[in-house]
Amino acid sequence: MTDGLTIGQTAAFTGVTVKTVRHYHRLGLVAEPERDSSGYRRYRSAHLVRLVQVRTLAAAGVPLAEIGDLLDADPEPFAAALDDVRRRLTERIEDLTARRDTLHRLAHGDRVLLPDRACAVLDRLAALGFDPGYVSTQREAMVLTRALMPAIFDSLLTRLEHSLDDPEHVELVKRALEARAWDPDDPRIEELAAALAAKLLAGPGPRAMPAGFWNRSDTAARYGLVNHHGEDREPSIARLNALVEAELRASGIDLPRG
């Protein structure tokens, strides 16, 4: 290689493109050869060694801005710098793995937004014969609760699990779903509200709130968004929920007026 190599030959020999070689020149990572008497730049073995070093470090994830100092460093700083690069790559791998897992969960519907315990409750609702519209509304309510009132999310799941273990409660809820077709002034709504309130008072739900939870200035707004989700489409359900809340308040349960 007395006369040296052209830039095209150099790129081919080192496994990069001519554009990449020129980019390394602009960054100062590889010295640009002087032109020969014919006006061509001729690359020697030292240039190829440097190109291979730069290409290898870049492929390993070392930022180009750091490669020059890294290659010019003494052995001890070089090793320390590589350890730092390794640490950053590990963090990046963990981040990419988490993103991949999120995409996997997204492909499985609810599990990207809700934990397995909540998804199990939704599966039980479907298995108990609740219609898809109700299951969807409960899913949305869970998502809202987890986002807006995470402190009570576990207690919500506990209440739902408890209610699904109680056949009488399940039948009451199914009857409440039938009330969607009733007139909002139907007297049966008051009877149903009283029965539902009694079931709630007998369970763990209304009392299982963190101390001071209701003292937040925006709690009423958050509570309203969750507990009254979907009521604008079903006036009879809106009245049923209002009557249930009134029964709970009359029994001493401190609920915000959302």
C-alpha cells in the first residue's frame, strides 16, 4: 500500500461509507490525509486503524462527541470512560425493555393502563354476565380512579372484589343496570338506591379511605369525575347514584359533593 488508498477504498476496507469517513473528518475523529501530487488524498494504515477504532466505539454506543477524547486517553481513564459508557448503555437497555413491555401490554388491551388485579375484576364482571357496555364503563372508571385518586385505588378494587363475591350484590347491580331504561322519576329507583346503599355500608368500601383524604381542595372535582362518569348519558343512573350518595351521607359517610 505504498501509494495509499483512495477514500472509497478506505471506506470499503473499514466497513463504513464515504459519507461517514468525511463526517469523521469534520468532527476531528480521524485526521484527513494530505493530498498527493495528483491532488488525491491517500489513506495509510494508521488512518484505517483509527477509522476501525472510531467505527467500533460508535457501534458500541459511545457518542461521537466522546470518542476523540476516549481514544486519546491513557489506559486508566480509557477504562473508566468505558465503564461509564457501559453504565449508560445498561440504563438505555432497561429503558428500551420497559418501552417494549409497555407495547406488549398495549397489545393486550387493559393491561397497559391497569394492573393485573383490576383486569381480573373486569374479567369476573364479564364472566358473571354483565354486558360489555357496563364492563367498559367500569374499566374507564378504574382508569380514572388510578389516575386521579390513586390513594383509594386499592380500596376500590377491594370493594369490587367483595361485591362480586356476594350474589345478592351482583343481582342488585344487574337490577341497577336495568334501571337505565327507567324514567328518572320511577319510584323503584328510590327502593333500589336504599338497597344498594345498605350493601355498600355492609362492605369495606366507604370506610376504607386514607386519613385526611377528603381534605384536598380538589378532591370534590376528582371524585365527581370518577363517581359520576357516564351519567350524562343515563339520567336514571344519575338519579340512582345521587340517592345512593345521599343514603351514605345520612349514615355518616363523609363524601365530597362532586
